[in-house]
Amino acid sequence: MTTGALDGARVLLLEDEFLIAMDVEQLCRDHGAGDVSILRSISETQGDGFDFGEYDVAIIDVMLGGVSSLAFAQRLKERSVPFIFASGYSDADEAFSSFPDVAVINKPYASDELLGAVSRALESRQRRNGAAL
């Protein structure tokens, strides 16, 4: 098992396609993620029981069962949880304009591309936290 890029990270994966979710979960674990939580619908992110503090980084599919995840992305942004978008919608540039600093990885994506984007998101959090000390 290769470790390093995601050492100990708590990853939230918002993905409704089962096989993609399993592949991404394994990729994250193979690269050192401490925990990977898979949510398959926006409804699982709503309510008082959802704790943003449980996650170091998130990978978000833009559309889950025909429902946009952009409002959830905004909630992550407001709580300073870094994230990336994984999308099969290559023509969604307008939708991403509210998130100019967030990486968008188009499906189908290469594992190295996804892992690199997640690693950079984690690094941005570490830089912010280091600057706050």
C-alpha cells in the first residue's frame, strides 16, 4: 500500500455512482486517508446531525440523482472545508464561477489527477491553518 498524499485525512465523498464511489474510496485509502465517508445524496448532508468538522477535505459530484450539489459546496466553503468537484458535466463553467479557486476534475478522470487535486486542497487548508497560528 502506498501512503503519503492523504496521510490520516478524513475524506467526505459525495458520489451517487456506486462503482465510482468504491474506486475513489480505495484510491484515497491506498494513499493514506484515515477515513472515507461516502454519501450518495444531498439529503444525507442536511439536518442538524451533519458535522462538517468531521472532514478534512471533500470530493463532490456536481449532480446527484439530478440534484445540484452547489448549495452544499457553498456550505463547505463557508465552514472552510476544502473540496474539489468531480463532474461529468464539462459545460458547467457558469455553475463553478462561484468557486474560482476550487479544482474541477472532469469524469472520467485519471487517478493521479484526482489525487493531486485532493492533495492540493488539503495543502491549502494546512497553509491557512498555519497562517492562523
